[in-house]
Amino acid sequence: MIEDLKKLEKLINSELTSKIQKSIIENKELLIEINEKDLIEVVQFLKSNDKCKFRQLVDIAGVDYPEEEKRFLLVYLFLSHENNLRIKLSINFEPNQIINSITKIFPSANWMEREVFDMYGVKFKNHPDLRRILTDYGFKGHPLRKDFPLTGFNEVRYSEKEKKVIYEPVKLEQNYRNFDFESPWEGTSYLKEIKKVEKDGKKN
């Protein structure tokens, strides 16, 4: 398999010389990094080339690096059933950039791109139906951005009084919460206090 990956890496680098920024074989998979403007051409090559035949899009994964200038990273995972090989394609880009949709090449990218849009706020050009897919339509923000508050902005509940679903700001009451991080094998703090009281009582 490693030899097949090396041949594939050599082929891709020779055919797409100016478009490949970096290529590496790791964990029996080939990872190639490209510029976002070359995405469509590279994906088309990987699918249609007779020596590649990456005809299944497995997933599109997003990563957020809030401190970086090029904040977002998208990783496309492809599988070639004919060659029994996998390849990962990654693009790095700034928050305001709009990425080309690959739905015309892989129709299954429709929901995957919608998920990335919903979770990270990444927009895709020429997507047929770019709407939220996991959160509600009125939801504000993008949950997997690393600057998104852990408690969220709003909560949704059914109001018996108004007889409808309503949005309201999240209210978290933590005044009476005492978190015990002791190992259960050592015993929690309140059990230790009980044992101490019992021990002191026996001494008296």
C-alpha cells in the first residue's frame, strides 16, 4: 500500500506541479495541501484521472485556528474503491473568504458543506441550498468556532403560557453547585468529612 501511495504522490505532484503546496504520506494516507482557488480543478483531477479514481467523497471536516491569519482549515477525505486508497486534501483560508462548492462534482457534498457552514460559518460559492442543517433557522452564531461561548446565546423551550416555542437568553444558576473533582477511589470530600467526624467522635 505504501508503494502505491508513493506512486500516487509522484503522479499528483507531476501532473499538478504548480498547485500542490505540500504532500506527505502519514498513517497509510496521502495528504496534499493546496490553495483554495485550485480546489475545483484538483478535485476534478482526483475523480476523473484513470490512475486516481477517487470517486467517493467520504467527508469534509473543518478546523478553527482563531489566532491564525488564515483561520480556517478544510479537509476533504476521498476514497478510491478501485485502488483501495485514501487521500486527504486540505485548504487553509481567511475568515472572509468564500470557498467554491464541489457539489457539481460530488453531489454528496451538499449536506457536508451545509454542516460546515452551520458549525463554522464558512460560506460556499455556487452551493444549491446553503442553509443551516443542525441548528434551528433562528440560531445565532456557529457552535464549533472556538470563540463561540460554551453556554450558547439562547435556549429554546415550549411555553405553556404562550402555547409556542420561544427563544430566551440562557440563564445558568451555579450559586449552589459544588463540584467535587476527587477520585472516587479516594472518596469524595463530603465522605472524608463524615469519616473525620466519626473518627474524632470515637477518640472523645
